[in-house]
Amino acid sequence: MTKIRWGIIGPGSIAKAFRGGLENARHGVLAAIATRDPNKPGLATDFPGIRVVKGYDALLADPEIDAIYIAVPHTGHAEWAIKAAEAGKHVLVEKPLALSVHEIDAVLHAHRKAGTFAGEAFMYRLHPQVGQLIELIKSGAIGEVRMIQSSFGFSMGKFQPQHRLFASNLAGGGILDVGGYPVSMARLIAGATLGRPFADPVKVAGTAKLNEQGTDDWAAAILTFENGIVAQVACAVMANLDNVLRIHGSDGRIEVPDFWFANGNRDQGLGRIDVIKDGKTETLSVNETRHVYSFEAEAASLAIKEGRSEFNAPGMSWADSLGNARVLDQWRRDAGIEFSIEKSTTRTRTLDNRALGPNSGIIPKRDIPGLAKKASAVALGFEDFKTFSSGAILLDAFWEQGGNLFDTAFIYGGGYTEQLFGEWQKSRGVREEAVLIGKGAHSPLVYPDVIAKQLSQSLDRLQTDYVDVYFMHRDNLDVPVGEFVDAMDAEVKAGRIRGPYGGSNWTKERMDEAIAYARANGKTPPQALSNNFALAEMLDPIWAGCVTASTPDFKQWLIDRQVTNFSWSSQARGFFTNLAGRDKRDNEELVRVWYNDQNFGRRDRAIELAHQLGHSPIHVALAYVLAQPFPSVPLIGPRRLVELEDSLRAFEIKLTPEQVNWLEQG
């Protein structure tokens, strides 16, 4: 029988335990270990007879290796998991799979594209004890589950700032090191009560005691699930917790000591479950004598042999790993933990530790009237990101796909979007190649005298002295249009706006009035607009003060004036991905803003054309905005790499004027 040939990156103590697991696995074998120092003391003892490869890259290039077990410190997990995917290698990554849900999503995206297996090594999930525990829950052994208490905590005795368990630059602290265990167990149990492989909490509230490194010495969180189950989870690297899982039900409780080792150690755990009812304790055991890590090693090896990309239940599936990370992310946010390794001053390279690549790729560049630089055919909006490390993943990818046009605004994220871009452009050194959109004068402060003040704050956050394109975010019809033109013209002449300016959510009549005023008074006229424009016409404003340019008369105005429109909601906010019909129970906004016969007809035609072209309707919808007979620049807002790459498939479609007309009129 051919076995999966495993290599190990990071040959420490946990890698030694995995070696023991592979020795007891039917479908996997340890073929090599990689180390930067082949002469490291103890290697021959810990891994007797195993081939030693110098350097991690050499192991990834080794044709005799099928899969990689990644056991380096947390900060190297994403890097080497992505590099392994690019080398065509399967991976099993020690928990946590990466530092955040955004990093994990990037890792899984790499393996999705490569067609390789990726798993998170919560080895307890594959031990037979877990199956027995879940069956007890499902059978109602303790009635209705109401509360869960779970902890994993130990004490290092002394604070050691450079140790991996404490150092911020190594993502230290208990939450990432051991907090994932009680969280994953709580989610597993809550899922069992709902008939699912796992459940995600509807609310997370966390806290922690931080040390001088800003990492957590001990921490606790409350998880609330949709069916009312409340879980108390705790972890520590400086406190010896009791480490007993307690599941409280309406008719009794279950206790499981040290569930992650099945009440044993890294070599063996017999499995012990205490069912306590009416003052009596019944102790159950699976009496399992095999190596604790053998179940994980076997399950991963078998999944790879069967061509699967992820574990079967109860192992950590991709969705399960992402859900676990969301909880840990929120726990960290509540505790005020951001690792130094995640900040812009440190994270100056891509997630897989490369210098940022050239600004070339599938996204073409175009000329925009009034702009000296060429700009990418789509602009990236990224206001949903809360940290530099999460946002930089998408910004890096957009840049390397050829995107150089970025959409920001004074109000987005309370100013954080501007701060994020400022940190990113500075750390990557790309300001002069980038095309930056700024916006100000949003409701309720839609007045000419706020433009200069807000722009000053924006430039400070953006870490630059100019924007390339600038929009007044709303209009105020109580203010003469000339006052707005005067204010914008002053910023153009001061060099703080170096390209076109205009209005966002302005009517064509107001734009004409502004252009006429500027020409009559020797001012710089507005040359750009940022209104909604999409294949589906916006029937009711999404937000107060919004204006669409999708009506026939507004579209003709854009054609006649050749004004560049930077269209927001260019894909109609999910209308072209919601293909189930016209169910009035759909999202309220979707029904209110987009539902009418004209838009459904356009969606039906987009579906038909997409089928003919081998694409999805959302690609056709974006290609429609790109194919207009006026300068049309859609703003896109993907949150994940898979969404970015899917959006960019629109560039594979070149709609003819006849197809554009057919999509509109039928």
C-alpha cells in the first residue's frame, strides 16, 4: 500500500509527537524533516533514522515529499502553508492555522487554487473520545444542554519576554496558544445540540490580563449561541487552571478532564468521561491505547489519498477553522491585543513573506480625463477592515493583480480606512504609483468650509500631501453651488487635489450648474462623478441622499459630457448573485432598492448571457459597467481573496455595444 510521505517543518516537541502519531498511522509515513540547522542537538534522538533536509524551501521542493506538517511558531504558519500550496504540497498546520481569520482565509484560498489538502491540527477532535462525547450529547444523556465551561491553562512560572509564549513579535499569549481548544470544544458541543458539525456563537465577550509585551497571561470569554447555550472559556500561560470540560444540562452534567489529551498525554489517552446525575457518577472510557496523534495523522493521510481538500467531521473543516478564528479574533479585540508582528512597521512584506510584486496583472489601466497617471479599470474599496494585517492581505493582492486605484473617504471606518491606506502605501513605498480617491463633506456636514479642514485630516491619516481624485460626498441644495466650486478650486490650486474632482451623489443638473459656474469664473470645473451605476437601476436610495446614474437620461448625460463616473454598488449589492427568484422574504434592502420587472428582466438576460459565456451573472453585471460609452470606473469591495479573484473574471468578458443594449432592453 502506497503511503503519504510526510515532511516536517519545525522539528520541535510537538513535531516529535506527530512523528509518534505517524508511526501508528496506516496511510502515512514520516519521510524527512527540514531544519535550518541540521546539526541541531537532539535531532538524531528525536527523529531516529529520518532524512534531514537543510532549509524549509528545500523540503517544499523535494519530489519525495507529498505533505508537510508545519510546526514552526505561530507567526510562520501562514507563510509556509501558502508556500506549500504553491509548491503543490498538502499541509497539516499546528493550531492556530494562522494568526487571524483573514490569514486563514488566505491560506485556504491558496490551497483551494492548488487543489491540495489543508487541515488545522486540533488532534483531540479526531480521538474516539470526541465521538463518544457527541453521542452522549445527542442522546440527551444530561437532558437539554444549557451551559459549557472549558479551560486550558498552565503556568510558565516566570515571565520571559523573549519566549514564544510571551513575545508579541511571536504572537504570544494564551488565547492563540491554547485558547482555541476550549473555544473549538464549546462550538463543537453547541453544534451537536443543533444537529450540526459545529455552531458559531452569536455573541462573544472577552477579556484578559496583559503583560508588558501586550500579550495575555490569562484570559476568559463568554460565548452565547443561538439556542441560548452559554459557554465560559478560559486559557492561561501563567495560571494553572483546572482544565476540566463541564457540560451542564437540565438533567445532569458531563465532566471531561484534559479533553485535548483524552485525559492522558501526548503519547496516550484512554479517554474518560464522567456523567453525573442525581448525585451519582458514571465513568465512561473508550479505552483507547493508540497514540493520541495517530488519529490526526491517519485522518489527514487518508483525506489526501482520497483527494479531499479538508477533514471530514469531526476534524476541523475549513469552515470550522474560520469560525474558530473569528471567535479568537473577537476575544483578542475585546482584550486589546494586536501583536507587533501584525503592525505596519513590522509587516512590510506580503503574508507569505515576499516583497510586494509589480503592479501588473489581469486588471488593465486606463486614462481618466484630468488625471496625469493611468488608473486601473476598477477601484478597490476596503472600509470593512479593522486592522492593518487584515487589510494588507487584500491591498497587496489587488496591487499585484494590476490594481492601483483606491477608494477612501473621511468618514469610512471613523477615519480608519484612510489610516490603513496611509500605513500600507508607506510600508510598501507605492504612493506615487497609486491613484488615491478621497471624499469629504458627508452628511450632515455638507458645507464648503469643512472641505479644507477634512482634507487636512485625511491627508494626515493617508500620510501624503495630496489626493489624486476628490469628491464632495453629498450635496447641499441650500448652499449655492459656486461656494462648493470655489472651495474645491482652492484645493486644486494648492496642489492638494492633483486630478479631477466632483460630486458623489450629485444630480446631473447640479453638476451642469457647477461646470457652468467654474467656466464663467475662471475656476477649475468638476470633471468626475461618483454615483451609483449598475445594470440594475436603483429604485429607492440605499441611504438618504444617494443618487443613481443608471436612469436612461442620466446615462445619456454621461455620454454627452464624457464625465468619468466612479460607480459605487456597481454590482447592485448582491442582486445578481441572488438568483432564487422574487421572494419578498429576501433581504429588505434588496427588495426595496432593486425589485421591479425591469431589473428582473435584466437579471434574467445576464443569467442567459453568462451561461453562453461560461461565466456567472455577477461577472456580466460588472462587465456591463466597464463597457459603457463614457469613462466608467466601477468601485468593488471584496472582503476576501476569493471574492477579489472572482470579481476580476469580469475582465475575461468584452461586451459589444449590441450586447450592452440587449442587456438593457432585451
